[in-house]
Amino acid sequence: MKILLVANLYPDPDSGAAGTEYQTLLALRESGHQVIPVWRDELRHRIEHGNLHYLLELPWAYRDAIAARCRQESFDVIHVNQPYAWLAARTHQRSGHPGVFVNRSHGWEPRIQQALKPWREKYHVSEWKWPRGILGRPIQCGLRLYPGWCAKASDGIIVSCTEDQDYIIREYGISPEKVACIPQAPASSFGRSAPKPMSPLRKHRILYAGQSVFFKAPNILAEVFSRLAEQDPSLQFTWCCPEASHPSCRRMLREQARKRTTFVGWLPQDRLVNLYDEHGIFIFPSFAEGFGKVFLEAMARGLCVVASRTAGMRDVIRDGETGLLASPGDVDGFFRAVSSLVSSAGMERMSAAAIAAARKYSWDRVAAETASFYRSLLDFKSAGERV
């Protein structure tokens, strides 16, 4: 197939959404498909304010870049990242150009905001802060129209977790055949070397890696770290997040945990692999995620993951076998789960099961499932045109 892949991202193989698109592109090419990319530096970007750019410029930048390519050549698939592609999808359907228009979401924003609402209310965390909220609220209200418009205008949608898939089918009345759930895969660097054995030292070292924004639940993580530190003096903790967040995260910890927590800034992938290999337990307490690829990276390195029962974690982890799950926001549940691991003799078994489970999630698999979905959409569209 000939595929036009368009993303308002830079082609960084080791980052989040950009890494997913880039690795998908490479895997599709390796399986024999022709993929022509259009990255961020080829899209019009005159408005510096991020959300205003998304609201007022990016939909038209997507439309114009895709239309220009389609005037030059034909594609079987137009694969576009983010719901800001709604205008490009509408224009494609009206143009009569061949091929199917597929939107790729890395986390369906309306579903995520719905999941976060009760937690914002519980912890009195507003989505908009004064005075930025004066402008931010109407901008966000406009942006939240885009996912629905994009879902209805696209031939197909790819998401990473079944929660997003179910939400789109239910809320927009989209046919299930047009919404594919294709889980992501660990970055390639996590599979280049064999994971380290689960040593006695690793069993008492607990890691978190990720941002410290609200949806990642840093307050839950800090409370779990604090309780564990007060219960077991043998435990050591590592909190890997942007350096600018270190002071606020440190303040959330109580004294015992603060003394035994090492804060680490962002690391390149090879050093991040080494950091994983030094730990035995990975805590991932997010209130909501689009997928949460970092937990799968931890599994690939043999860590015993304790994660929220949501998004990719709910889909991938077999509770009690390849990891442990707790309800989002359940401090007691996370505390009990980690405590049970530390006191059990089964960490080696769970570590081995986690490695085996993570190996099933490869970029070759992503490419095969993505190409299969493209073909089903092309068949569906062809049958509809014949009717």
C-alpha cells in the first residue's frame, strides 16, 4: 500500500506520540509498504501560542498539506495524527480523492477529561488557573469539539486502549468495524539486551518514571512512597521526572520517604534502560492514560509493575500474573499490592511472566495490525461505492 503519514510531531523514535508514529512508519516500510511522511516542520505554524495554534491554525495546516500531496499523487491511505485533522478528513471525503482517511489518537481527550473530572473535584484541582483560564476555558471548549468532528469525518480511527475504542463507538455512534484498538510497543532500545535477573537488591528498589502532571497522580505516588517508607526501612525509591518538578514532588513526600527517595531527571533511552535494570518494582498510579507505554517498557525489563486498572495497563496486565492492578486513586490498594510483592517469594516468577508478556508487543505487530485495519477500511469503502 501507498501511505501518506502526517503528524504535527518531530520524528523522534524514543518519545511518546512521536515515537509511536515514527516506529509505526519504520515497521510499515519494513513490511513492504511505501510510507511518505509529512512531519511538523512541513506544516504551517505561525501562531506561537500552543492551544491557539491547535484551534485556529493546525486544522487548516493539515488540510492544505494533505491536499497539496494528493494533487501530486494518489494514496491508498492517509494516516493523520491527532483530532485536529477533522477539516482534512472532511475535505478528503468531499474531494473524491481515492484512499481512506485514518485518524490516529494517542489518547482520546474527551474520555480522559471525563475520567479526570471526579479526581479534580476531590482534590480541588481546577483545569484552568487564574488568569490563564480566562482565555483557556473558551479555547478548550472549542478544541473539545474537534474529536467528535474528526471521528465522524474519518473512514477509520486507531486508538491504543479499549477504553478509548468503547468510548468512541458509544459516544459518536461509530461502527465498531471502523475503530481499531492497536496497543503500542516498547521502544526498541528496551529489547536490545537481555533483562537483568531479579536480584535481592532489585526487590527492594521501587521506581516511578514519567511526568508529574495531575493525570499521572503524583499525589497518590507520594502517599504510597511515604507509607511504604514508614513500614519498611529496607526500601529505596527512585522518582524519575523533569528536573523542574523535583522540588514540588519532594515536598509531597513525608520525612522517611524524602530521605530514601532519589530524584532523577529525564534520561536518554540507553540510560533509562539501565535505570530500570536497577529496580524490581515499578509503580504507575495514573488517574487516566491514553495507553501508558512506560509500564510496558518496565515489564520488558522484568520489573513487577503495580499500575492503575485503566487504559493500556488494564488491557495488557493479567492481574496477579504479569503484574498487579489497583483502582485509580486507591492509595490503600497500591500500598497493599506493593507490600505483598516485597514480602512474597514470587517476584522472580512475575518478572519472567512480565518479560514474556511484553515480548508479544512489538512494532512488527503494530505494523501488521495497522495494515490489516487499512485493508479492511479499503474493502469497506470499495463495497460501499459499488452499492
